Amino acid sequence: MKLSLFGVGNAGTRLVDQLLQAEAETGRNFTDGNVLAFNTAAEAFGETEALPEERQILIGDTHSAVNQYVEPSQDGPDTDAASATQRDSAGVDGDPELGATVADDELPEIRRALDLVDDTEVDAAMVVAGFGGGTGCGVSSVLLEELKSVYEIPVYVLGALPSTRESDERALTAARAVRTFVPLADAVLPVDNDTWARSTTPLDEQYEEINEAIATRVLSVFAAGESDPGVVSEMRIDPADVMRTLDVGGLASIGYSTIEVDNSDEGLVARLMQLLGLADETPDNQTDAATVKRLVRSALESKLTIPCDIESTDRVLLILSGPPKDISRKGFETGRYLLEEKTGTVEVLAGDEPMPNASEITATVLFSNVTDVPRIDELQERAVTYKQEQDAETEAIDTTTAVEGATALDSDTSESEADDDDEEQPFEFHGDGDERSENGDASGGDTGTETEATEDESESVDPDSAEDEADTTAADTDSDDDTTTADDDTTTADDDETEKEAAATPDERE
């Protein structure tokens, strides 16, 4: 089966890179170079080994809200870029809404990148992402819609669920991703990190190991038959078998198990006899059937990519890979009967992948549209609880803000009343003082000092002169110089009369 891969975000980029490495190591050419990786941060691109640089598409690098990783040594005094230690997180900082916004804004760039993929040469497409990341969830939702609108082939989603050790916010993002992807994609294959992680080791140190295990299982399903097309087999797995199994949609899970086999010269001769139709069913063949049955049972009991109740599945696909001599028809029938018994469904498809030089036989079981998935239920419950807590916290903040606003209003009212009471204080400007302040006469000086100076001037002025000045101040400001002169003459006359009265006083006393 030919598949085009679209990695999104850090987790998606790393997993796609691991898939390409596994493709090269196993000789299963199932992509033909039809691969792209989209990310809002360039950090993960620097960690890839098999992903070509021209297939690494950086988006959102000009968006003001997107953080780009910068090496601290490159963060000199002449740059406006923040160092990595000053960033909360590279990319969209776990915000799926920002991720979707960036993808919408960069849709023309995404479409140009999609032209690098030849969808006519592949049987299906797969979006690979981390469900708990802002880029993985937000950008993938936009990309998935775009692929579904332009592709006529099935589009699947492969994604890693956040561990229970990760934040509630990432759990909420992952729950939103599942609710978004399941209706849009032809099938969703979630990967439970908790199933694969060891509690004694930090999760970030186990990503490579987990990615290798997931890549092995994904290739066992989607790359089956691409290793050596020249080998003939009447039960050979076909891309139509995989697509038919996943055609029911929903969530899917993969089981996987292997056993070592004897690949001696005697085995090669026996295989040749079997291919020529010269070998009869012998007790050894019956033993092979029993071995296949144990192998299939082991796959059912193995770590599934997402733990589930296999009785809730709609369809099942069994793929046996290994030396043709160890894959007998009776073994197939035995494995199919076991799957029908354990799953309760009669829709069990089966096919093989002949690998002449293999030293082991592998049983891969694909469960499609599983509905009883405790990990998903747990994730959704955790997300709902966290969302309720966030809503309650937001409501509390809004209530507190409203109360503080009302308190501030009461405080302003009290201050206003206090200002009214303070209007009669001795060192405040009132009345004419306000007019002086507006005209600039009293600005910039000390209020108390100018008030005292005014009081001193009032004490040194003759009462009659004070009355005259008051009359003069009350007069029209447009009076001409003659009026002013007349006032001065009147004042002079009053002064002369006062002097005469003072001079006449001694005579009157005599």
C-alpha cells in the first residue's frame, strides 16, 4: 500500500521521520517520497534524520503571536528575538486556536507545499500529529479539512495522546482533537503514550523508543506487501483489504507480535516444495497452524496502540508476515477463527506478506471502529473537569472584577464628598484663586505661601484704598485710560482732604 505522510507539529515531525527511517531499514518503500512536515517552530526540524529539508515547511514564522526557537548564543544585544529561556514554548505555545488561525492565514503556503505530493501515486494519505499540542491539534484540523476537500483517496490520522503525567490543558486539547478528527477523517489511530512509557523514566527520554514501536506497527499494516512485490502469494495482502477494514471509520487500534523461526536450508527446500505444490500437509504443518494461533493470541494480548475492548470492534484485519513456509493456509484459517471468537464479529479479513529472508514471523491485527476505549473516556472526563474548573475560575475572576469595580466607584464617590468638605480648608484655592490659576498667575508656586502673602497685603492696605480697589476691580475691564486717570485724581483729592483734616485737628483741640 502506498501512503503519503503529513507530519504536523513536533510530535508529528518526529514520528514521520521515524517512519521514514523504518521504511529505509526494512526496504518497504511505501511513501515514494510523498511526505511533508508542517510546524510552527523550526526546533523539531533540526532533530530529523531521514526527512528531506525541502519537505520541511515552516508556517507562522511571521505571525506576531508565534514564538520561534532561538539559540541563546545567537541572542545578541542587537537582536529583538527572545532567547529560548524567555519563551514559554516554541511555536503556538500549546494554543490550538492560535494554531488553527495560523494555518488559515498560511493556507496558500500549505497548498503550494501540497503540490509537492503526487496523490495519484498513493492509495491513501495520513496526517501524523501529537493530539495534545497546539500545532498538532490546531494546524492538523485545518490541514485535514483541506486534504478531504481536494483528495479522493482516504485520509487517515495517526496521533499520540498526552500522558496522564502531562498537564490538564494538554488533555483538554487532545479531547478536542479527537472530537474534531473522528468525524472528518476516514479513520483515526490514536497512540496511548502511557501504554508504552515506563513510569521510572522521564517521558521525554522515551519518545524515540515509543516512536520506533509505533512505526513498526504502522508499517506492518500500511506497508505490507511493499518489500518484495516479486514474491507470489495467493493470500497476499492488498491495499483494498486495509481500506475496506478502515472504511467503517471511527477509532482503530493495532496489535502486534512476533516469534523467531528456523530459516535453515532445510526450511528453504521445504518452502520450495510447498510453492511447487509438492508438499503435503504434515504434522509439521499442523504445528505451524498451532504456532500461528498462539502468535495471533499473543497479538491480541499485546500492547495495543490504544487499549480497547476488542469485542467492540466492527472489522478486523489479520496480516501474517514472514517466510512463506511458515505461513500455511491452515494457519490463516486458525487465526481467523480465533479472531472471530474473541471479537464477536464475522468481518475478519486476512492476508499475508511473504518475506523469504525473514528470520521471524509476525502477526499484525488491525481493529477498526472500536467503541469501548477506556483511555479516551478517561481523557474526555479529565478534559470536562478541567474545563469546568476553568469556567468556574473565569466566573470568579469576573465576579471579583465586578466587585472591585463597584468598590472603586464607591471609593470615588467618597473621595468626591471628601473634596467637597475640603473646599473650606485654608490652603486651597477657591473662587478668584481658580481664575488666577487658569490665567497662569498662580501656577507653579506654593499654594500656602501665596495665600499668606495675599493675607499680608490685605493687612497693609488702608480700608478706604481697599474699598476703592474693590470698586476699581468691579468696574468694566474695557474702561479707557481717562477713567483710570479720574480714579487717580479722586484718590489724590481724598488724600489732600485727609491731610487738611489732620492739620486742622490741633487747632480744634485748643
